Amino acid sequence: MLTIGELASYAGVTVRAVRHYHAKGLLPEPERDHSGYRRYDAGAVVELIKIRTLAEAGVPLRRVRELLQADEEDFAEAIADIDRRLRAEIRERQRHREHIARLASGDNLALPPEVVDFLDRLRALGVDERIVRVERDGWIPLAAHSPERIPEWMARKREQLADPQLIDFYLTLGQALDRTDDDPRLVELADQLAAYITRMADEQGEGYVDDADIEPPFVKLMDTLAFDTAPPARRLIELLKERGWTGWTKLERVAPARGAAGPRREDTAVRRSQRER
């Protein structure tokens, strides 16, 4: 959970701006905790970045809330109206007009073009849309926090997407999101993912699976955002930790739990029998 100062820092705005958006009803204001501080979750970072992006693009604040809550048709119509207005403004506003004209595509709202291309590539490879959303929501605050690192990270991502093992990793991860915490197939998927990660680390080096070099507080923020977007991921990470890996945003090797280094043959047989009944 974040203080108002941390929230403002991650979203690239001032504390005064956050309070202004509270006053305008654009950003919900949380209750104070027992210490008298207001605490914000990862979702507030994403919402604040969206508000900031629209405001910087010249959208009046009275329209921002409408745009964030509008359906696809109304959103597209609103974008067209804003575009017509911006065409009449001076050259200094041209960059904002181009930004607004791209908003209807969704991912372009607060992401650099190379990240949008990466997300489109995941979709083309058949990656579950929920995994794509987790990636998107993680890249929004990351791009706002460290925009100068995006070209470097995206170059590594493009390289990794050429690896069939990594594609298998994404596809298996998507299957895990359809499992309940007590589903024995989730354990099998955790075994598969742990095997993928270990094989990649052994063949390519641990830097291959842990290449983001992100500050620990920001890693925690992005993990929380991922778990909020895809709740089954939390249980999957618990199972992976038993198998020698921990973390969602930043994968790290840890000592596996005793007896959990891999699936036992009899356990696998039991799970297969349960599925066949």
C-alpha cells in the first residue's frame, strides 16, 4: 500500500494534483488507516496515470471521468469530438492532438509504441488475453516511472519472444488462470512452469529470466497489480516458490520446499485418475 506521496511519485504527478483529482471526483479518496494516513493500492496508480495522460492531452477534467467510464462507441465518438477541437488550436497543441487520436485503440492510452507492439505480438501468438492485460497493467506504471529504460527492456523482450520455450511459458501461464486453488491441475501446471523456468535459467543463465532490474518497492507494486488483475496467479506463485522460484515481476531462484522439488510419479498418477473420473 502506498502513501499519497509515493502514489504521486509513481504516477509522475504532484501531491497537489492528486488532491485536486480527489476534489474533482476523478480519483476515489481512501479512508485513513489507524495511523491517520490514506493508503493507495496498485490500481490507484494505473487510474492516476490514465487521468494524467488524458489531462496532458488537453481533455478538460470535466470530460476525463466520462471518457474513463465510457463504452467503446461513446469513447470513439468523444475522441472524434476532441480531435476536431484540437485541429483548430495552435501548432503547440499538435502533439496532443495526435496523442488523443490514438486513444481509441486502448493500449495506447499510457504506453509507448514499442510496448503496444509487444502486447500485439503476444496476442498474435495466442497468449491468453488475461495475461496480456497483466502485462499491460504492469507496463503502464513501469513506463511512467522509467521511460528511459523502455527501449532497452523491449529489445530484450523481442529477443525472448523468438524463443519457443518462452511462448510455451506464456501459454501454460494462461491455462493456470482457469484453475481454482484446490484444482490438482494447478499443481501440474506449477510443475510445468517451474520446469520451463529452470530449463531457461540453466540454458540461458538466470539473467535471462530475471532481466528487468527493477527497484524492490516497484516490484512489490507490480506484483500486487498482477494479483489483483489475475487472482489465481497468487496461488501459482506460492506453488512455484515450493519448486524453487519466487516472484511474478522479478523471478528469483530460492531453495525449494523439502519434498517439493518436482512432482512424484504416484502424485501425478493420482491427479490423472481424479481427472478421468
